Amino acid sequence: MMSLLVISAIVLAIALGYRTNINIGLFSIAFAYIIGCFVMGMKPGEVIALWPLKIFFVIFAVCLFYGFAIVNGTLERLSEHLLYSCRRFPHLLPYAIFLTATLIAALGAGYYTVLAFMAPLTLLLCEKTKMNLIIGGMSANYGALAGANFVSSQSGVIFRSLMGNAGVPEETAMLNSLGIFVSTMIIPLVVITIFVFFTGHRRAIASANFSIQKPEQLTREQKTTLLLTVAMMVLVLLPPVALLIAPDNATLRFVNSRVDIGLIASVFSVIALLLKLGNERKVMATVPWNTLLMICGVGMLISIAIKAGTIDLLASWIGTTIPTWLVPVAIGVIAATMSLFASTLGVVTPALFPIVPPIASSLSIDPMILFIAIVVGSQATSVSPFASGGSLLLGACPTDKGRAEMFPRLLFQAAPIGLAAAVIFNFILTFMA
């Protein structure tokens, strides 16, 4: 009965957020308070303590530092250079769009920021080159997703934090995150290759005459920002990678235990401010406060679900009802269905990641496979017009006619293609493990 109440609260929070356009996190906090204090008998302080402080701090600190690259135009200038480099091979433009979005997202801009920037640019390129809108849109969306999944970028940091909250050790969480990143790089490259070489894409591009203007060189501030970004990535990634190579080295273990991406990003933000690489107020405004509130608010309600035994019940149902070999595929489809209407970062992964350890333990499945299946599945349908990716692409259409034409194509072409690719990948991943 308690589990049913909590599940109903989660569904209701998502539905109310979608219906009223009010942040889902606010509804989740309200339901966490009502159920926690007045149904489960918790004290108010205990409910407040469910706020995921570590996740909040890490996301805030990382996004704050990466905000300098957004404010001073480093990422925009970098993307222009990458697209310009593809001018001699126009039919390979989808790869350029994908890799450009991947790189600037991996450098920390985050999924929403990158797609919001890349969507209008991609649609403009589609218009100039006669490239299929679905190919262009999926390339930009895939790239923004894959880059953001990098272990030191926004989504990768969130995934690692959620795994840590689910009881996964830091070193294992790092490996799992790398698995997610690699998986979300492989799928788009396969899909784009099929589009580029096995459809009429090349002929359409060849029939169009277009040009990309040569971009300006990076300024001193932009070069310094890029150097700091690379330096932070090295500091974050080098100790855990070195420890994987030499796990018995006491010095490496000590250094790795003192590495925290949130604290490192905070130090680099101070350095960036001292070097005057961006205005503090403008940089602070780039922090995704709405996403932070959604993730942490839903996290409180998920914590209530864990205390109520809901997560264990869901894990038990999946473990006893679905054949073991089909579990990764099924959990990926569940994630994809949820992602049609809800955020991967704010709803899907906070809800499904906690069930991975008990399912993996009871069915003897590698937890990495389940984590990958969840992310691959949930991000497969993010191009749906009801989800964040599709809505950003629709918003980038300059005319109502363009939006009306693109809506069904995203819903009935792009989203099914993404889902089919994810299901096939999860099948292959299951049997290869």
C-alpha cells in the first residue's frame, strides 16, 4: 500500500509538472514532505536531510566553471572551426554536427545548452544543404547527449553521483560512466553511418551549393579557458585511470581518494575569475538552476520510495517476472517509455538507478550493463517532440509551418529509429557480456 502511494506520487509529480509547466522538483518536495511526515511518521528534519547535497554541490560547481566557456564564446567559436573543417566533404556534415556537439558538450556545456545552440545552426545547415531534417536533428541531439555523458561533463557527473547514492563504489562508478559514454558514442556513429551511406543523403547534398565562412581565431581569453578546461579534465581523470593501472599503489590510492570534481571545479572557477575570463554574474546565470531543482527534488521523493521499500519491490518484480536474458532490454524499454515525457537526468535515472544493485545481485548480471541499458534507453527517445531534445529542435524552427512539418517526423521517424537502435544495442550488449 505504501509503495503504491509513493509510485502514485512520483507519477502525479511528473504529470502535474508536465501539465502546469511548473518544475517537477517542487511537486516532488511537497509529496516527499506530505508522505514522509504525515504517512511514514518521519520528522521534518529527516525529510530535509534527504536533499541530495553532494549531487547539488557537484553539479553546481562543475556547471559554474564551464559557464566561463559559454559566456566568453569559447564553445561557440570552437564549434564554428569544427564545422568549417568539413567544408570539403559536405556529405560528411552529419558527422561534423555530431562530433561538434559531442566535443562542446564534453567540454562541459551540458546537453540542454549545447542543443539549444546547435539546433538552430543545424536546421540552417539543413536548409542550405538540403540535408534531411531527421539526419541533422538526430546528429545534433546524439552529439549533445554523448558529450554530456563524458565522465567529467554534466550528465556523466550526475550519473556517477546517482550510482554513489545507490551504493556503487567511486572507482566502479567511474568505469560504469565510461561504459555509458562509449555506448552512447557507438550507437550514433552506427545510425549516422547508415543515414549517410545507405540513403539518398549524399545525392541530396551534392545537388546543393553552399558555403561555410571561415571563423575568426580564438581570443586570448578563449584559449586560456580551453586550456583550463583540458587541465581540469586531466586532473579529474588521471588519478582514477592511474589507479586502475596500478591498483596496489598506496600513493595513487591516497591521491585518488582526495580528488573531487566539485571541489576541483570550484578552484578552477576562482582561477578563471582571477584571470578575468568571464563576468561573475553572467557565469552564475548559466548554472542550470531548474535542472538542479528537478534532480534534487525528485531525489528526495526517490529517497522516500527507498525508505518505503518501493525500490526493492520494483527490483523484485523485474527479477522474478522477466527472463534474465531479457532484463537489460526490458529495463531499457521502460526507461525509453518514461523518457518520452520525462527528463533522463531529473526523473528516469534517479528513479531506475537505485534498482540496479539489487537486480544485478539477485540475477548475477553485471551492473554496468543495466546502467548502460537505462541511459541508452532513456536517451533514445529524447528526440521525441514531447521530450527535451525534440522540443528544443521544434523551438529552433523559424516558422509555424516548419514546426508543423517537423513534429510528426520527430515523433514517428526519429524517436522510433532511436528506440530501435537502443533495443538492438542492448540485445547485443546482453549477449556479449
